[in-house]
Amino acid sequence: MPSAAEIVFDRVTKRYAGREAAALQELTLEIPAGTFCVLVGPSGGGKTTALKLVNRLIPFDEGDIRIDGRSITELPAVELRRGIGYVIQQAGLFPHMTVGENIETVPRLLGWERERRRARTGELLALVGLEATDAKRYPAQLSGGQRQRVGLARALAADPPLLLMDEPFGALDPITRHRLQLEVRRLHREVTKTVIFVTHDVDEAILMGDRIAILREGGVLAQYDTPDAVLARPADDFVARFIGEDRALRRLALRTLLDVPLDPLGRRDELPQVSDHSTVRNAVSLMLETGADRVLVVGDDGGARGELPLERATELLRS
Amino acid sequence: MIAAGGPEPVIPNFGHGSACVTGNHLFCWSWVREHWSDTLEPHLVQHAELTVIAVAIGFAIAFALALASHRVRALDQPIAIVAGLIYTIPSLVAFQILIAFSGLSNTTVLVPLIGYSLVILYPNIVAGLRSVPPGVLEAARGMGLERRQVLWRVELPLALPAIIAGLRIAVVSTVAIATVASLVGDRGLGYPIFLAMRLPTPFKTEIYSAGALVVALALAFDLLLVATRRALVRWT
């Protein structure tokens, strides 16, 4: 099985019965294999609809969706779905099954041997940061964050090349949410899968996505690009408003001081210090706070790496 | 009223007639001991059998109807209305009406009992199936479970608490209503009660002992169902 799949939306249109406006209007989107693609936009933008078209929970009217070149209509829906990981808000775990049984759902449908299922469950629990003993617990005994980890493990169980995530962190508190966002990003680097991730939260989209597709009301694609490009060059007023007037700062938040050219060390010692793992945005914030026009960037060992002048941030934004 | 046949003794199953029995005291253990095996036990067994058969058939019908209306929502209201009507028929009347059709047979006794239990069970099964959170169903479908698999692996297990709650009510009320079934002849614990009541001086010990067994039987069934629930529903 390939570890990641390419997904193509080819002029896909979806209309719901009894509603005049299309939910999705000729959506064309090419998602290269291994890409973390975030669908973002206000409600009514059709992002969840677009996601559910892929595993055929919702049928589409026109156009086609292809996974690695094959139309999703070629397979029976049930078979198609078993090959696609699916994570939803609040996890949707089966309350009457243990964590282990939940995770084994798809492998069981696929007829895996018991030993293989057990081994896989163990691997997945470790991967999503749960204990092996959690396999015997019931969802009601878990916290919201733990449930969502199980939801993720369950979706990854049969090692699908494609993962669909429908506002998976929508119901979590901000701290748990941020922790899981970072972990899913880390996981994505480890397991290389194509991910389609739906959110209405623009911060989440920018943080998570290799690419983000911004859908506006009526299911029209407003812009599809990397977060940096969207922030640097919003396609129109709608996108500019949607991503916010602080888009320059959001852009600076995408870069850490590790990948920014620094000035050589000067003679002044009293500069405010910032870790090289921190973002340019944080460095700028520190300069605004202290009134300094440059900061000293230090490494993990405490040694100075160089200086970042305020103008550098402006230069970065021009690039 | 059904004739119990033959002239009645002053006190039924008089036996040796201890002072307690001849004096018709509040409760005579000696009578209970002597007539456990010829009067109380056989009627208790009959009563239990009637209840189990009636609830089992009622459950099978209610289950089929609930699955049908779960799949075709439009069926739910008509079924619920008909079921509600059945429930308003007093059991005494139901037995009398059926005697005209099926005489003093088991059918006459079972049909109303089945009817009442199915009326109790149907809404409980439907409510149980509907109580499954939409997110759980969506996850099940999204992971590639077939419709039948969703029903048997997800919806029905999750409906189990509601189904067992319905069974508890159905069993307890069937035990109670089956007492009236003795009108249709020698069936269940109602029969010794009726006989004892029809005496010129109602024989208290027989009424109380049979009555106590009705209560005990209902409690036993209820406990059995509670234990079943505990064994099957481990997730809450």
C-alpha cells in the first residue's frame, strides 16, 4: 500500500435538495501525495461537504474526485471508506467498545489476524502518546484530548494513505488543542500521509497546513496556496479579511529564528535575548516591548548565535 | 366468571386442618408447607412460563417493528398509535373478548399478555436505537461499516440499556397481569387466589401466600435483568 495518495478534486459541484445555492461550486483542487491540506473558511463555505464527498458520506452531483488517478466512484463506498482514515469532532468513539476494540475496528473489517491487530494497536497507542494499558479502558473513562488521540489512532489503524479530519479539535480546550495540533504536525512528518483537514479557525489552518484552501460562502475556492503565500499575497478582499489584518505578524510567526539570516554579534551586551527556536514574531514582540531595535539570538547551549535587527523582519515580509 | 367446577370445600385443600387453618388466621405456615407442592409450586411454575413466553413473543414482535420503523421513520407514528390503543384495553375485557374467539385456550391468555408487553417494549427499543449519538453513527459509516454492521455492532449494543429497561417494566407488568389470566382457567398464581376469594369466608393464607409469590416472581425476574444488564453493559 502506498504511504500517501494524491487527491484531485476535478470541477466538483454539490447541490443539496431544496436549496438553490450550490454547497460546492466547481471545486478544483490538486493535493499532492503527502501534503497536509487544510480546508478553511466561514460556515456555509462547504468545507465539511467537500471532505465528506471524498469518503462518499455525501454524494456529489458533477465533476469527479480521484485518488491516485482512480475515481472514488469505481469502488463500492464501504470498501473505499475502509481505505481512508476518518477523524471527526469529539472523536465519535464507540462508547461500548474499549479503546483497543475501537482502534481495531477497521483491521477487523479487513479480516486481520488477532495477533496482527494487537501488535498494531500497541504501536498506535505509543504513536499517539497513550499507554498500552489504556487499551482496556472505555471512552467514558478518558479525557476529551485522550479520546481524540484514540480517534486518531483508530483512523490510522489500517495505515491508510489518506486521512480525513473534520474539525477534530473543535471541542477541546485551548491548551489541549494546541498540544494536539503540534503532535499531529509531528505525526504527519513521521507517517507521511496525505491529510485533508477541515477547520473554521484560521490560526489552526496556518499552523497545520502545508497548503490551505480557503472556501467562501457558496462553496467557491477563494485561494489555494501555502500559508506563507496566502498571508503574503491574499487573492482578494475576502481572503484578506478572513486571514486578518495582522497577517504580517502571522507570517512572521511561521518562521523560527533558526531559518532566518542573522547579523554578526555586535558589541552591545544589554540586548534582550531570545531563543533560536522562537519565531520571528516573538522576537519582534520583544523588541516592541523593550524598545530595542535588535535582539540577541541564543542557542540551546546559551551561546549567542547572532543579532536580529527589526529591519530584518520587514525585509522578510517583502520576500 | 368461570366456574371452578364442583362444590367447594369450606376451606380449599383443607388437609389436616390445623387450628390456624380452621380458624382462618392471618397466615398459616403449616398450610403453605403442606400445599407447596400440590398448589403453590405448580401455579408458580405456570405463572413463570406464561410470563416468559408472553414477553419473549412480545419482544420478538416489538423488535421487528422497531427495526422496521428505525429504517422507515414514517412507520413509527402509526405503530405507536396502534400500540397506545392496545394498551388502553383493560385486561379483563381483553380476556373476555378473546374467549369468544379462542375459548379457554392458552391463546386467549397469551394474546393480551403479548400485546401489553410489546406495547411497553416497542417504544423502549425505538428510543434506544435513536439514542445513539450522531457522531458515533457517522464515524461508523465513515470507517466503512455496512448498514447491517452498524445496526448489530453499534446501534443495538448501544440501545441495550434502554432495551433492558423496557424488558424490566414489561416483565414486571406481565407478571401482574398474568394473575388475571386465571379467569380463563387454571393458569398461574391467580387461580388459587380466585378460588380462595370465592369461598364464603375467603381463605387468607392461600391469598397471601400466592400473592407473595407473584411479588417474589416479579422481583426475581427483575433482579435477573439487572444482573444481565450488569454483565452486558460494561461501558458506563
